[in-house]
Amino acid sequence: MTALTAPRSVSATGFERMLLAAAVGVDQFVAARLERRAASASPVPAQTAATDARSDALAMGSVGMLPR
């Protein structure tokens, strides 16, 4: 990354400070969400169960046995 130097002191406007504060809030939200998702169990068992149920239903439907 390249840093540019200004010939004079430049202060941030109120709008720029507000944008920076919003960016910090979004970063904190995303970091917390990523930590929560990493700690939770993976959805693989639920997907496997749903896939098994679907394949069983397809097999039953292929021989003419439909669910009630």
C-alpha cells in the first residue's frame, strides 16, 4: 500500500468520521458472526439426513408408492 503525504495538515470531516465509525461497526459485526459460525456445528448431518430421506422418497416413487 502506498501512503501519500499532504503538504498541510488535513482533518477529517464529520461525514468522514461517521463513515469510519460505521466501517468499524461493520467490521466488528462481521468478526463476531464469523467467530459464531466457526464455533457452531456444521450442517452436514442435517444435509445427509435430508438427502437420505429424499433418495428414499424417490426410490419409493419410482415403484409407484407415494406418501400419504
